[in-house]
Amino acid sequence: MTSWQEDLLGLMDRAQSEQEVFCKIELAAYALGFEYCAYGLRVPMPLSNPKTIFLNNYPQAWQERYVQRGYVQVDPTVQHGCRKQTPLVWSDDVFASAQDFWEDARSFGLRFGWAQSCIDGGGVRGMLTLARSSDALTPEEIAHSEMKMRWLAHIAHLILSRIFTTRQAELMQPHLTAREIEVLKWTADGKTSADISSLLDVSENTVNFHVKNAVTKLQTTNKTAATVRAAMLGLLG
């Protein structure tokens, strides 16, 4: 096992900073023959506007251009990563639908690249991109290095998704009572307030009281939304 792999494994349970992790990813990318790397991660909450985090060492001018022109909306690699988990090697064909974007990226030295997306059981999706300004990826290089590149993508996702989801959960974590959680669990199973009243041997008004409290604490507008949010925060597990 190479030193950068050992370094990343060492961070799995103790890393608290995304910057610390990304520094190790940069070193790994360099060891694999790439001068640039990027990691994008989308946390599926709130459902109507999922939070996206980007980390990269691209030229600053390109980072600004990418944001100013809204390239995330047309970037074919992002679209691929949202649909598939197969590795993607940059090519003219990949960027055929976004020629202006492709020409712009190459003008900043982003000419050759490889990307791999990952998704975990919590619905958190991430994508690692490795890029460089010269030397196309040959079939021989891909055959030799792709397993390490894919390993890097997956370990990066494991560590970074843990950091971001833990931080988000701490920020959003409501203090639900045991009874509120129990009522939401039954709601998640499709039970009505009348059903839950019978199951818990309490009045229907009491059930609705707990539902109302949970809705307020979870900052939602109804019990369905409250149940979904509680499940996504891991409160019903």
C-alpha cells in the first residue's frame, strides 16, 4: 500500500476538517500524475434545494469563471455523475453538448481528466475529478492506475461525507422526545393518528399534540415533511 493510501486510511475515523482531508487528496492526485483535483459533494437536504459543497485546487480565475457563468448547470461531467457511478474519461465527445464550456476549461489548462462519482446509503452523492494540462490518459495508464483512482474516489467520499453530514446533522438536530420519535415512526409506516392512538393506547389528541411538536422542532409545515426530515437525519433508525 502506498503512503498516500495509508495517510487517507488514517484519517477515516479522526478527520474533523475537510481541508485536512483535501490536502491528502491533492497529494494522492499528484502521485497518480494529476496536477489538479476537485471534489463535489451534495447532501440531500433540504430536498427542495440540496446543499452542495465544492473543494478544488483549480486555478483561481477558473473557479471564479465557473461560478460566474453557472457552468455547474451545463458541465457534462456533473450531469454524468448525477446519473451514473461509472468512471468518466474526458474527451471531445463527452463535452460535445457544451462546446463553449469545454473550450473555456481548456484555456485554463484543464485539458485531460477523469471523474468518478459515489453515492452512499444516506443519499449523499460525491464526485472526484482528477485533471491535468498535458498528456492525454492512455489506455495503458488507465489499466495501470484506475483501481487506485477509484479507491481514492471512494475513500474521499467516505471521509468527506461523514464530516459534512455529521456537521449538518449537529446544526439541524432537533431534540425530539422518545414519544415524538415513536409517533413519527408509526407515521412513516403509513399509520393515521387514529391508528397510532390505538397502538399506543393514548388519545388521538395526544398523538396530534406530539405530531405538532415534532413538526415545529423539525421546522417543517406538516407531519409528512417532518417524518421525511426526521428519517433523513437518522432520528428514526
